[in-house]
Amino acid sequence: MSTLDYPSSGHPASRIALGCMHFGGNRGRGEMDKTENLRTGRKALETALEEDINFFDHADIYSGGDSEEVFGELIKEMRLPRDSMLIQTKCGIRFNGDPGADDPHRYDFSEEHILRSVEGSLRRLGTDRIDILLLHRPDALMEPEEIAAAFAKLHASGKVRAFGVSNHTPPQMELLRDALPFPLVANQVEINLLKTSLIDAGIVSAGREPALGHPADGSLEYHRLHGIVTQAWAPLAYGYLSGRNPDTDDPRIQPTAALVHELADARGVPAEAIVIAWLLRHPAKIHPIIGTRDPARIRACAKSTDVRLTREEWYRLYLAGRGTSLP
Ligand SMILES: NC(=O)c1ccc[n+]([C@@H]2O[C@H](COP(=O)([O-])OP(=O)(O)OC[C@H]3O[C@@H](n4cnc5c(N)ncnc54)[C@H](OP(=O)(O)O)[C@@H]3O)[C@@H](O)[C@H]2O)c1
């Protein structure tokens, strides 16, 4: 598999990354059996490594910490060499009741919370360092100097190698970049064939296009200008284009899924490979974080690196996914 470079993170990352949000089970679906999670996670991890996937995405909050814990146990159990993997995690989201009964769901980029969160992730993952730490969702009360102080301590102690953000706008990144002693290496955002808004934002017209003005406008160009990797969360569009029965009546799904399957059949690859190849074809070098534990689906996604869509195929998919014609 081809690779992608993250400055300061250690070594090259596989072109496809594995999102580990469900390693602790799909909370809400009543799947919290640890033995079962270890068994399912082991198969997913084995398959990912067989497909040369070496980049793993976590967050302190995934399954309340269970996802990191299951992953940490698997690394130990499978005796995986830590240096062959890139482990990314996130901090900054706190749920209601943490720690006080009246404390609300909120974001927290205070130095104290960042440092405490990283300690928890290191413990659960059973590792002495995190390769990339992301700030999960922008904290309205963020003080860049305070974040910089936390990052400097984490870097100096060797606990974190590189830093980035998730769901941030260009002005928020600019604010941070001004204060941080390190470059931001990534911004993880939702982008897929059914969530094209960051690409739509680059299509400027006086006609039917929505007026510019969304805070995330220009994100992809901003990332390219500053060497920030665009990580795509939900790159599979939750499976709606590759076989999952849609639980919504979104009129874009059926025609886009039909086109995905047409292109997949023509190339002899699984539908997932086309859905992911659409992201890979973008010049921002988008890094898809696939959120599956299903070995067959991991293999299907890995096939995307063999596919290069033509400009015309890319636009046909884009037009179907965005659901409106271009100006
Ligand atoms: N930064 C953020 O704010 C943020 C937010 C959400 C997620 N993330 C990260 O991004 C990763 C991926 O996101 P995601 O998991 O939400 O979205 P995703 O990768 O688009 O979708 C994965 C989900 O879709 C299901 N799926 C895919 N194809 C399917 C098919 N053909 N039939 C049935 N089900 C299918 C998968 O089930 P199976 O397991 O059965 O394959 C899995 O539950 C996460 O693991 C996490 O690391 C980050």
C-alpha cells in the first residue's frame, strides 16, 4: 500500500487508516461484551496489518475508553511491535456528569484536561507515546497559549510526537498555529460522497450555489497551503453507498449507490473501493479513516488504492453525491 507523510510523527502512514471507534463495541447497540470485542477487534487488526494498514485512529471517549483499552490489550496479546504502528488519539470532549452530576456535555481544551486525557489514553493503550494527538472538537473557550503549554509539556516528555485538530475551521487553526510551538499535522473532518460540503465550498457562483460564508469554507485549500493532512471521518458514508440499507429517504443515496456499483463492476472491485477511491483522487491527499471491524470490508477498502478514477468518473460521482448540477 502507498503511504502518506505526517511531519514529526515517526514514519510514513498507510494511505488508508483504521478508525477504532467501535473497538469497544457499538455502544447503544448493546454490544459491550469484552471477550467478543477482543475477538472481533483481533480479526480486524490482523486483517488491517495483512493489508499493510499501520495507522490507527482513536479518541479518549470512544466507548467510554473501552476502544482504547481493547486495542491496548490486543497490541500486548498479539505482541505487535509498537514502532511498526502509528497511533493517533483525540481529547477535548467531555460528557455530562463528568465529573459532577450537573456538569454538561462540553468541550475542554484546558491544560489540565488535555494532560489528564493523554495520561488516560496512554494507560488504556498500554503505550508510552501517542504518535499524533488531535483536539477533537473546537472548544468555544479555547485559549491557544494554554493549549501550547500543554502540548509543549507532552512533547518534551516524549508522550506525544505530533499534534493536530478535528472539526476545526481555518480561522480556528490559524489562531492555534500562531501560538503553538509545533505545526498542526492534521485536521480530521467529515467528508464523503454524501457529505461534500467542503468541496462544494470551493465552487463559487452567483447562481444557485449557496453564498460563501460557512466558517469551514476554504478548509481543503487551507490544509494544502499549510501541509495539514485532511483526514476523512465517515469516509464510507456509513455504508449507504456500498450495501447498507439506508434508514433515511435521502434521494441522493439510490442514484449514487447505483453509480458506485456500476463503476465497481466495470473495474471488478468491491463498491467500498470506489467510495474510498473518490476521496483518494482529490489532490488534497485526503486520508480516509475507515470505521469498520469487518475483515471483508477492510479488504474491500484496501482495494481502493489500486483504483485511480478518471476526472470524468470523479465528477459523475461528485454530482450524484451532492445531488445538484454544477453552475
Ligand atoms: N473526528 C470526529 O469527530 C469523528 C467522528 C466520527 C468518527 N470518527 C472516526 O472516523 C472513523 C470512521 O467513521 P464512522 O465509523 O462513523 O463512519 P464510516 O467509516 O463511514 O462507516 C463505518 C460504519 O458503516 C458500516 N458499514 C459500512 N459499509 C457497510 C455495508 N456495506 N453494510 C453495512 N454496514 C456498513 C460499518 O459497519 P461494519 O463494522 O459492520 O463494517 C460501520 O458501522 C471512526 O472509527 C472514528 O475513528 C471521527
